Amino acid sequence: MAPILVTGAGGGAQGGTGRTVARALLRADLPVRAFVHHDNASAAELKELGAEVVVGDLREITSVLPAVQGVRRAYFTYPVTAGMLDAAAVFAAAGREAKLERVVAVSQLGSAPTAGTPHMRRHWVAEQALDRAEIGAVHLRAAVFYENLRVAIGDTGVLALPLGSPDTVLPLIAAADVAGVGAGVLRTGEPVDPVLWLAGEIRTVGEVAAAFGVPYVDVDPREWAATARTVYRDEVTVEHLTHLWTMFAAIGSGHELFRVTETVERYTGRPPLSLRDYLAQR
């Protein structure tokens, strides 16, 4: 059986869906080729679990072309940082060359050419590149990860975000559910819709803060961005999150995309994790 290529398999600070997908596929006794950026302890653990590990840079065609050889299905994810469009273009070209049949790609819930954040608009462009490569792209348009809120709180004991009223509505999901859908789509032999919307729960920011057991404080976007630079140490991440939070504040009471679909249950066999479920597991 051809290996399934999983990018981002080394994990990351805010979700690490690639790592979770790789582990899920290995538990299902499926061959996994794990693409990692660094040959470190995470890579060693994947090798121990039975994965074939390749080290490379998703933005570099000389790394990606060998990685897709002999592969028919792949999971594509890229962190919120510079280089996502480069990586998507490289992966699209390499995937077309290798005649991939299905690529499950992580995107964002509001991905569109007129989306409210620059990074959402970049995701839409990345989707177009993968679609035009004719490699069976399936886009997981995911809501805000619970993990993003945990990072926002950190060790401050306060959920301080530029979200305006505590009644501002947020579409949320566990990274584990995004990974679960990704693994399910890679396993199934059935046809899959090219776009899957993923939200596990719709909550107000006040309800989110209460679930975490901390107060919510609205802050000025510029003040938040200045603080966020010391936390995330990445300008693209700060740019995206600043636009994201202020976009939700402007939307206020919700949007037609803010809804829980049956997608998570269809591909994982269980309902999506609620925020309280997620917190109970930590």
C-alpha cells in the first residue's frame, strides 16, 4: 500500500494537527510518510511509532518532490507564518507531478477573496492553487481552535482580547477534531465534498472566559498587538490574529458560517468536542 504523506507531522504550538493525523493513521495500521521541518525528538518519536520520516522545507521543491514520490494521498498544513502561499504552490506543483489523488488541506472558516483578514485571503489563494493542480483537494475550513484561546490566556489568568462586548460570538473547534476529520477523509474510499466547514461549538467570548475560569477584558487592538508580539514572536501570526479578533468584534452577534455541521461526526464517529470537553481532557 502506498504511504500517506502527512506534512506538519512534527506538531506545533497551536494545534499540531499534522502530528495528530500521523498518529491516527499509524494507529489504524496505515503506512505514513511523515514530513517534518526538524530532525528532533518529535521526529524520533514518529519513527518509533513506525512512520517513515523525511526532513525538509515545504517551500522548497527539492524537498517536496521526493516526499510525494509513490504517494497517492496527503495531508497538507502550514503554520500561521510567512511562506504559506509558497508552500501551497510548491505542494500543488509537486502533487500534480506525482499524480496525487487526494490532498486534505487545512484552511480557515472564512476563506474567501474578500475575507476579513489577510491570511484568510491567502488561504483562499492557496485553495485555488491546490484545486487547479487537479490533485483531489479537500479543504478543511476550520473555525478558531480552542488552543488559540489557551495560548491567549497563557499564565496571565485573563482572557484579554480586542473582541469588544462579552456577547461577541466565536465559532470554535478542537484541533483534535480537525485532525480527526483529516484522518477520516484520508482513510475513506468514498467521494468527499471539496470543501468541509468545521465548527464544534458557537460561544460568546464571555462564555468562553467563564469556561476557562478567567475574566474577559476587552483591549485596544494596537495594545493587544504590541503584547502579542512578545508572545508569538511572529509578525504574520500577530497580523492575522489582530485582524481576526477585530473582525469578530465587528460581526458581533454571529454570521451564517457560524454553525456546527455534521462533518466531525461523519468522519470521526462522534460529536465534536465541546469547549468543556476539551478543558476536561487537559
